Amino acid sequence: MNLIHVILCLIGAGYAKGRLDHIADTGQKGDDWKNKYKQKDGQLVPSGNHWWYFGLYKPNFQERFPFSSTVMVFVTDRWHWWQFAMLRYFYLAIAYGVADNFIHQMLLTFVVFPIVLGVTFELVYKCKKK
């Protein structure tokens, strides 16, 4: 049964990846990434007070709403939504392989794996941007 769950998750991830790439390849992604930030007259607003990160993270621009450039970015545009779906399917496939308990699988899928990937992404992205 576990193998069937893993295969179904990989099919879901493949579907989401197809949607993700279609949005990027057809130019539909455009400037949608800016939806996570506040804009004034079409320009991004410089970074402001992001107290909800407790000083651990400071976005380059003012967020449209709390966490809109991090854990809630998937609600800001279609590309990020499909990326969220693809990653969750992958995380769930891995969780099925390493945990038998449903609660543990959900914690791995929606908390542990996203934190590990997100922190690694931020560190590498900031390092490469310099």
C-alpha cells in the first residue's frame, strides 16, 4: 500500500510540475512574483517593519501581508501555488517512506521538510545574490 501512495504522490508532483513549467514557459509568470509585496504606483515598497519574523528574516521589500514572501507565498500567484503543490506531493512521498504514523507524516510534509528546504534555499539564494 505504501508503494501505491508514493506512486500517486509522484503522479501528483508530476502534474503540478507540468503546470508550474507551463506557466513559466508561456510567459504567464511575468511579474506575478511581485504580488507578495506591497506596491505603490506599480513600484515595490522598500522593506519595512516585519516584526512577525522576530528579527530572523528581513525581506527586501515590504510584504503585502504577514508571511506573504515566505510560508504564505503560495497564495500570491499561480506559479507559487503549483510549486507548493509539487513540493508537498514530493514531501508526502518521502514521508510515506520514513514514517508509519499519519501525524508524523503530516508533520514531516507540512513542517519539517519545508523548513529544511526553505532555510537552505534562503541561505544559498542570499549567498549567490551577493
